[in-house]
Amino acid sequence: MLKGRHLIEPNDFTIQELDEIFTLAEDIIKKPEAYSDVCKGKLLATLFYEPSTRTRFSFEAAMLRLGGSIIGFSEAQSTSVAKGESIADTIRTIGCYADIAVMRHPKEGAPKLALKYSNIPVINAGDGGHQHPTQTLTDLLTIRYLKKSLSNHTIGLCGDLKFGRTVHSLVKALSRYENIKFIFISPSELQIPQYIKDELKGHEYYETSNLEEVIDKLDILYMTRVQRERFISEEEYLRLKDSYILTTEKLKNAKEDMIIMHPLPRVNEIAMEVDNDKRAVYFKQARFGMFVRMALLIKLLGVENNA
């Protein structure tokens, strides 16, 4: 049972529990009308201490499509946080009004701190460069739905692998499945951290700075943007921001059934021309994000029997 549980990082749930969420999400994709009232009378609090488009909108869309309601903020300075209110007091207060809360925060560990004081389920919607578990659930559902399995794949992760929390979460999550090979593609300054590699549990991995060298080996290509907001030096950001730009020319040697994923927002790391390639699934991926969050809300609120 997932009712009342928190989600701070993907490994908070067992593989079996994740499978339950994905199976429910796939059922929602097939017959969304069956779930249109399951959260009627339930209230989601969205606590976004830093900007977000897809994550916040997809959570709000998910709750509304389930028949629930929303309160919250997308700019912390418009709340009592601006007066110095602590995370502990904010979550205690929100727990007086809402049934479940989703939090994005620039500081690593903030959602984990919040759950210690919360009497309602807390979902981490991204904490600094640390974790982004619902993006990981989105990514896993996308792979499972389009590739029919979460095992036996070679995945290339390209771009900012140092600061990319989506990459860190996804690598840790995929390392729990069988026969996954990782290829990390980045400039030396943005290589994946050693502590992530240490958790690969015997999985094969390879590091390179050359996308064209390995693109023909990939079942999945996961592109990421170089994140300006994670850099102290604007000069270093400008030097590295165009390190990898995916074009149709670079896709000539890729497998016909490879899928191209991206957590979005895209800046210029995928040329617009690639959008017309059947292997480009990043906008489908964004839609899957809404469905997997619908399934997650249902599970954590324990309203599945209402469907």
C-alpha cells in the first residue's frame, strides 16, 4: 500500500510498487474518463520555491483531471516565506488545509526536511541538483510504454551530467533493472559525478565526449540542457552551453527504433528539425508525465477504489 507515503527519491518505492504506479498510469491512458472523479473533495498544495512550467502544470492538470482541487504558490516571495517562515512551519500550516503536497526547492534536502514535520504525503518535485523523482517516473513510464520493457537497453545520456538532477535520478532508477548499459556523453567539465557511478551495481558504463561516436549503439538517447541556473560563472556557462546540438544529420547512423527523450525545457540542444523525426518522443514524454502523476496522486491518497 502506498497510501500516506512520501516520495523524495525514486528508490523510496520498490520495483513492484513502481510497477503498480506504471500499470495504473497505463490504464488511465486507455480510459481517462474512468478516473475523472476519483479525487473529488481532495486538495493538492503546490509549493514551488523556484520556477517550473511542466512539473507544476502537469501536477495541477493531473489533480484537476482527477476531479480534485489545488492551492499553492509558484513564487515563494509572495508568501510568508518572504517574512522568514521556515519550511517546517510552512508544511505544518499547509497540512491544516491540504491532503497532499508537492514541493520544488532550490536547496537539496528541503523536501526531506519537510516530510519530518508533515502530516500529509509530500512529493519532491525537484530539490537543487539532487533529485527529481516524478520526472524519473515520467521517464521510466515513457521507456516502458514505448520500448515495452525497462530492462535490456543501452541508454546514452548527453549534455550536462554534472548538475542534471533528472539524469542523476534516472541513472539510479534504471540501475535497478537488468542488463542496462549506460553511455555518458558530456564535456569533461560536466561529467556525471563519481557517487552516481558508484551506485551502478555492476552495470556496464562508458564515458565519452563524442555523441557521433556512440549514437549507433543507443536504444535510448536522453538529451539534457546545460543549466544556466546551476553555474556560478556566466562565462563558463556560455563556453559550454552549445556543447551538444542534436540534428537530423547526427541521427543518420542511429537505430530506426531508438527513442529521443528530453526532460524539457529545451534551449537549443535539439534542433527544431528533429521534432519531425518519429524517434523524437519528448512531447509524448511530457504528456506521460501528467498520467504518471495522476497515478501517483491516486496511490498516495489511497483513492484507487473510487475509480
